[in-house]
Amino acid sequence: MAKKELTPEQLEARRAGCRKSYAKHKEERRISRAKYNAEHKPQIKAKSKRYHDSHVETLKKKSNDYYYTHKDSAAKNNQKYRIDHQDRILQHQLEVKIKVLTHYGNGKCACIRCGFEDTRALTIDHIDGNGNEHRRKTGMSGGLEFYRWLIKNNYPEGYQTLCMNDQFIKKAENKEMARGEQKLRERLTKKSPP
Ligand SMILES: [Zn+2]
């Protein structure tokens, strides 16, 4: 016997019934799935690893393809995220900065020489004055990237929190000035009367 064709109304009624039943049991399904996942963690992990190991190349290609076909939209999404969450991002960046400044300020977010506390004019100083060399070696421009690097590397020794004033004073004391400034000073000393 041929299957009876349903009218559009009957089809819609059937779909509505399915949707209703799906919604009714949604929570039950979620709980039972979570229970199953929790009880079978090792098996699920092993199965996923098996799949991954036997499909390495395909997965790599898929991921690459996805990246190239979604490059523009991903960049757009990132930009939108940055605009929508500007305050939160700035707050997070400030928290990272304060964390590092406090560590190198011996437990206080302040200059270790004069106690100045405004984070806008506090920086991390290379005690040996080799900041330029470090920047060249690591390719870091400083700022947030540098703070993150310090945290990631478990706060290496050789740094201290200084205010901008004290950093300039220290540079002058240790003759760590930029070459241009150094030359100018040399010229001025030569020209000055005895
Ligand atoms: Zn200071």
C-alpha cells in the first residue's frame, strides 16, 4: 500500500507536535547526557583521541581551510568584540599591569625609590639597564606584551618598579642615556667654560 501523502496542514501539525515534545524533554536530555559524559570520561577521551590520531591530516586541512575561508569574518568578529568589550579589555590590561608592578614594587604598586603610585607613570625598569638589548632579542615592544612575558616566565629577577622620573634619573646616573642625548651632553661639557 502506498504511503498516504500528508497535507501541508497535517505536516505542520506533526512538526509542531515534535517541537513540543523536544522542548518538553530538553532538560531531561541535558541531564542524562551530562551524567553519561561524566561517567564515561575516559572512554570518550580515548575515542576522541583515536579519531583524532586516525584523521590528523584531514583535520589539519579542515582547520586550515576554515581559517582561510573565514579569515575576514574572524578579523571582523575580533574587531567587534574589542569594541563591544572595550571597558572589560582595558580593565583586564590594567589588572595585568598592576599585578606586575606590585610584584616588582616589593608587594606595593609603587615606585621603589620614591613611593609614587600613579600607574600611568610607573614602569618596569631593567636593573642592569639592558632594556633595549632585551627588546631587540625578544622582539617585544614593551607594555602589555612585556608584562605578560614576565608573568609567563615566573617573574624573572633583574627588574624593578620605577616611576618615570626615577627611571630618567637612574639613566642619567648610570649614563644609560640614549646616544643622541649622550653626545649632546658630551658636546656641552666640552664647550662649558673652565
Ligand atoms: Zn619614583
